[in-house]
Amino acid sequence: MSAKDRVRPTFGGLSAPARLTVEGAGIVVGAVAFVLAGVVALLLFWGHTLPIAGPNSVGQFVAIAAG
């Protein structure tokens, strides 16, 4: 695939990047899920001292978040 196939022309002679591929979409979805899980964890655990393992621990949250 040549560079011309990956880039489509736009107004003013500028070029726009090619459409998002399946792999690119997967990376974007994974990044969004990572950020959302971080925000939820921040809200749930703010100001608490948490154990690494056991009930009500960071490990339990990660296991639940991982599905």
C-alpha cells in the first residue's frame, strides 16, 4: 500500500490521515477502558489505606474490573 492509498486529499491541498483500522480502534478502546477504570478506582479509594490482597483490597477491585 503506497502513501497515496493511505492519505486522502482535502481542501487546500492538505491531506488527512487514513481511516482508523481495526487494530487502531482496539488500541483506542483499550486506552479509554484503562482511563475509565483509573477514574473509578480513584473515586472509590480516595483517602483510604488499602491492602493488596483479601476482601476490599486493590486485588479484588482489579479482579472485578477485569471481568
